[in-house]
Amino acid sequence: MEGSVFAKSIELMVVGMGMTFAFLMILVFIMKVLEFAVEGCLNKWFPVKEAASSAPAAASASDDKVKIAIALAAAKSMMK
């Protein structure tokens, strides 16, 4: 009797794990299909605009002075 209960419990565990694995595989498949569908619709309705690449403006001397002033103010506040 004990052996049959143990065998039934193992069988139930294997069936449960198999059902869970199958459900998760179906869920992953459905999510991949939806990913392609939504990505296609979004790109069709809202196309991605390519950003115009422009070189960053050169730092001027006043920017350097501002950075130095900020560093000095931070150092002064740390000494208090």
C-alpha cells in the first residue's frame, strides 16, 4: 500500500510539473507573437524618427569659469 501511494504521489508531481512547463511554453510563445505584432503596428503607426546628429558645441571659457565656481562652492560648503 505504501509503495502505491508513493508511486501515485510521484506520478501526480510529474504530471503537475509537466502541465506547468507546457503552460509556460505556451505563454512564452504567445508573448513572442504579440511582441512581433505590437512592434509591427507601432512602427507602422509611429515610425521612429532618426535624430539629426550634430556635433556638441565647444565649451566656452565662461562654461569653465562656471564649473570652477561650482567646485569652489562645493569645497567651501564641505569645510563648514
